[in-house]
Amino acid sequence: VSRRPARRGREVIQNSKEVLSLLQEKNPAFKPVLAIIQAGDDNLMQEINQNLAEEAGLNITHICLPPDSSEDEIIDEILKINEDTRVHGLALQISENSFSNKVLNALKPEKDVDGVTDVNLGRLVRGDAHECYVSPVARAVVELLEKSAGVNLDGKKVLVIGAHGSLEAALQCLFQRRGSMTMSSQWKTPQLQSKLHEADIAVVGSPKPEDIPLSWIQPGTTVLNCSHDFLSGRLGCGSLGVHFNGLIAEDDVSLLAAALRIQNMVSSGRRWLREQQHARWRLHCLKLQPLSPVPSDLEISRAQTPKAVDVLAKEIGLLADEIEVYGRSKAKVRLSLLERLKDQADGKYVLVAGITPTPLGEGKSTVTVGLVQALTAHLNINSFACLRQPSQGPTFGVKGGAAGGGYAQVIPMEEFNLHLTGDIHAITAANNLLAAAIDTRILHENTQTDKALYNRLVPLVNGVREFSSIQLARLKKLGINKTDPSTLTEEEISKFARLNIEPSTITWQRVLDTNDRFLRKMTIGQAPTEKGYSRQAQFDIAVASEIMAVLALTDSLTDMKERLGRMVVASDKNGQPVTAEDLGVTGALTVLMKDAIKPNLMQTLEGTPVFVHAGPFANIAHGNSSVLADKIALKLVGEEGFVVTEAGFGADIGMEKFFNIKCRASGLVPNVVVLVATVRALKMHGGGPSVTAGVPLKKEYTEENIQLVADGCCNLQKQIQIAQLFGVPVVVALNVFKTDTRAEIDLVCELAKRAGAFDAVPCYHWSVGGKGSVDLARAVREAAGQGSRFRFLYDLQMSTMPGLPTRPCFYDIDLDTETEQVKGLF
């Protein structure tokens, strides 16, 4: 039987349809989905729900379970729908006995469109109705009384009979909000008859036992039936309106409740859409209590209790299904966020680079962390630091960790510096799988005929021989347009099966994230099972793997897979390149890297967000953190926010690679360069004495020496000029040490400004945290407001090395050996 809602129900559905249409104008593909878990056959309500959903313009899906389904079986279905991002609302159509607290509170409150969870009920009781979903049945009862029956509820005595749990609580709350005197009673309560005599309105929450006579209800009392069995369609049609010279509610409670559930669904969809947009951060920053003298980095880190990472994620606008938590203080962020925030304007993009490195260090990571602490914790500006993951080689070697230092650190620093979430280990596994594939392929090609090799590469499985997808790709590359393995000619079989790798051309090495000098050179293949095939090889440090560079430059899983496949590992005997794709290992490498591609979320000492992702060295790769971390952070901070990322080594290598390689690959445009310098390092560039790790500094570095500082500023000035060639404004951050004098600090700042820096600012974040870099933060904000005129200094279509003409100028150039005069030069 098809049943249509009465007048009020139609109004609700029409309103819901109009609201949904407005939402879909800006989001054409959006269509909310309501899931209903139903235990038993209830075709009547199923049809009603379906009709109302179609009329309003949303989708509905029924999950039908057997009537005797256990509590755990129902919860299992609830948990599945909780995690299904395609579903925006969930309703339960199960027996009264199945509505246990355990079942009800398994629902995600944001999908609980029937308002049955403790969270939604609690908000209703507190008066936060706009923040929660209210029971559609309870709302239907109240609306029928007020709008259909015209009852003024203020001062009325309302008796709720036989209702339980969430329905009873919602009814009581709504009636009390309207000034009614509300009583609750069960059918077997001894005083039921006297309560019924007093009641102006009776709301029936469960079927009336036969031994309770209708005569107990006084003439003029309005009775509404919202019992669960009735709403499931098991007790006839229409509301139970009992007329004792009183008013009769004409609309059907069940139909209006179903319509109001649809209204809740549209509200759920609207909230979901709002969550998809960028939201203002509600960041709770952590307080610092700096000590003097400044304790060790580890002591400072351990003295601060970081926020739970899921709390941090929520504060910066990440959704629950966009993070994967690792312990309490780390989480990976899923790339789906980029799709959700694709229309969000990017924030400002700031690069931290340094003058030419010295053994004294400049403190780029410390400045990066201090700057974001200043921006967010002290100026209330959204900001994100994007740092590289440190290698365990330097961590256990000489340099140490890379979490920053003093009161400008990423915490917990032990977790930052050791293992993190295993990205480098994933790179190690993928790299060494490829290395194993190379040597294994050479061995098998050396010891098998073409036919035997082909039969093993394309084996017969259950009587069928098929090429894998990656083998089909290799056939296409070879120009063999066949898909049936049995149709290849002998020549084609040999061409397909043999890579003919020339061992002396292998460039792909094994890697390990440990400084182990005894693995720099070695001989592999000495076991008798390798049948005499041996060669010299070596181990590199793990972060030097090309896979690390791929991770840092990729912008999606698809792109990463393609980049991994294109990696050249050797040449064949004809001098042609051999790739990972040729070896058939691309898919496996991608599987090993599928989690490593997700940036790692951590926090600073002051509770501001940090992405730690990728860590290629600047001397063998581009020396910057990942493109993906930067892109996600730029969306999260919003248009007025800042993302501060760091380039390895000095500006003349890390910064230039950031511009020439990373920005070219990502398409991102930097707004400001923060160039880090120290008085001590400038003194060394000015001709100061050599420095040895572990040996006390000479007096030139601990006492004022204006001349050394002035002489060393030529390095700083040159780096400023290099950045200006790219059209990016420069702010110099002078990382101040306690031995620096005011005269030295003022001199550096003055010379930096003369060289063209937008500003030059002394920074004290190491000793006091973000408060010590507020001036730097203000300078960066002001410089970003000037606008960037970023440009590349060369075109990729240019030739990388020029050639000599037939008659070069060197024919005319000579040296007079007696006078040492150069002749013929220009």
C-alpha cells in the first residue's frame, strides 16, 4: 500500500527539496545518501521511506538483516556505514529490544539522523538543538499538536506512556521547552489511571496492553500514538486520535516523522558540505616556560606534553577519515584532502634557506620552527612548517637530529628523529627489492635458454598462460602488438624475455639508513648458488635513493607509480636504458610506498602543526621536503595563512634546487625567502680560524670582531642577490647567539638591507620560543604582501650544455711564458 504524507509532511518534504536544490546549485554532483538498517520484513515503511527520499531528491539504501539478528551483527553493519564516506545519515529500523545503549552509541553522532545517540540527546538537553539531530518522532508529536491540532502546549499536562530511552528523553525535553508539565509512566505503573485522569495530552510510546481500558482516558484528552511497533507499520494505519470532546490530530505521526527524518538528512548533507570547505582554525597553542640557562633539546622536548594528534588534526580542519593515527603524537594525512579542498585558495609560500654552510651551523630548521610558532601562537595567523625527515645516519653519526633546537623544536623529538612512521624504511625496502630484481634477472638470463626463461616469466596456471598487465606494457614498448603468449615468435620471445643488462653499467645500489663505512664497497654473489656470478657493488645511505627523490616530487599515487617505473637502473648491452618498468617491479614498488606517500603530521613545542615528509639530500638530489606536504599545508592554512618550508644545504644549492626543480615540478610560486645567517658563520666566511667539532671555539668567535663580520657578509650579500634574480623578496633572519654583540648584530642587518633584503631581523626563538621571532614573522608577513615576481632563470627547452664551433677561440689564446701575459683573449 502506498501512503503519502499529509499536509504538514508534504510541506517538510517540499522544503527539504528546495534546500537540497540550493545546495546542488554549487555542488551539482552532491546527493545525500540515507542508509537504513532494517531487521526483519517491513515493506510498508521501506516503501514510505523510498517514496519520500525520491520526492526530496536524495538516495536511500536499505540494509536488510534477519529479524533475529544479534546485537553484534547489527553493530557490525553500523560500523561499516560509519566509515562509508558516501553515506551521510543512518537510521535504525529494528525491534524495541535491540535498541541497547551499545547499539545506539555505535552510531557516529554526525550520521545519527534519528537523534538517538547520547551525544545528540545531551546537546538537546543542554539546549543546543541547532548543534544536534532531534528525534523525528518526538518532533512529529509536538508539531502535530501545535500545528495540526492547534494546541497551546504552555501549561498543559502531558503524560508520556510506555516510551523508553531516547524517545522518552526527547519527548520530555521538547514538551518542557514549551512550558508543559511532563510526566512519564509505564503501562504497569499502579498510579496510571489517576495520571491519565489528570492528563490533557497522552503520548503513547508502546502498544497498549489489552487489560488497560480506554475508559481510563478522560473525555477531551488528545492521544497520539508513536509506538515503535506502530511506526514500523505493524499496527494499522493513521495516528491513534481518541476523541473525548477534544481535538483529534489529523496527520499521521509515522509519515510526518519519516518526512522530518528526510529534513534531518538534508541538514546532515549541508553540514557535510560545510565540513568539506576550509574552516577557520580553532587551535589551542601550548604555553612555554623558557628556562635560563637553556636546557638540552631533549630535556626541553620531554618537559612539554604534546596534544593528542587527533585533537591537533581536528583543530586545523582535518576530518576524522583523513588521518591515520600512529601512536599518540603522529598521524599520516590522506591525499583525499586535496580533492576536498581543491577550490580552496592557497596560502602564502615561504622558503627558509641559509648562507653557505659552515661547521658552526646556521639553524635553518630552528628558524623554520621558530617562525611558525611566532606566526600562529603569537600573531594568531594560520601557519604550517614543512620539514624533511632526518636520516638515522647523521642522527647516530656527527650531525645529530633535525627537529630544530632549544625552544623551537618539533616534538616529541625522539620520535621525529627515529623511525617516525617508517617512510625511510619503506624506501629502503622498495630500493632493495629493485636491486635484488636486477641481479636476479642477470643470473636467470645467464643460466637459462630463451624458452625456459619465457616459460617461467609467463607460466601456465590452471592450464592457462597469460601476460600480466606490466608484461603487456613491456610488449607494447617493444612494438609487439600481441596479447596471447602462445603467438610470439622465437625472436619476439627472446626480445621479451631478455633485458641483456650490462653489469658494468648498473647504477642502482642497495641502501641502508645507517652510516656503515664497511659497506661502501663489497662483492656480491659469492655463494655457490649464484653459480659464479659476482660483481662489485656498494651500499648508499637510504635517503640518497632515487625513490626518496621520487617521493619528494610526486603529486599523486598515479604519478608516483609512473615515476618509479621510469627510473633507469642500468644499460643493456646495446647501450639502451633499462628501467624498473622493464624489470616488472613497478607495481610492487608502489605497493611498498603506498603509505609513505602520505605526509606525517606532528607539532611544535607551542602546539602548531608540522608536516614531516621526505628527506632527499641536497648534494645528490633537490634537498627539499615533499611537494605533497606543501600542497596539503597550503590548502589547510587558507588564503591568509603561511606555509614555511626548508631547503637543505646553502641557498646556492638547496634554494636554487627548490626554485629550479621543486617549484617547476609542483607549479607552486614562492612568496618570500627567509635567508638564515649567524654572526659566527659570517666570521668564518670572513676568514676566521678553522673550526673542529668538539674543540672549543677560538676567541674570534666568542668576542666582538666587527672586521671579520663585515668581511664575511659578502657571502650573505651574494645569496640575497641570487634570490632576487628569481624575483622573490628576501628577509634575512639573523639567528642570535649569546656571544653576539649589539654592534655585530646591527652591522649584519644593515649590510643585508643595503644588499637588497626587504628586511633583516635578529631572532631569539632558540632561547624563548616563538615570542623571540615575532619581529621576523611580521617582516615575513609584510614581505609577502609586496607580491612575488617569481621567474625561472632558464627554460627546459634550452640545450643543458653548449657546443664548440669548428674553429673555437682557443686557437688564438696563448700565454707568453716569459712575461706571463695572456695573448689573444678577446
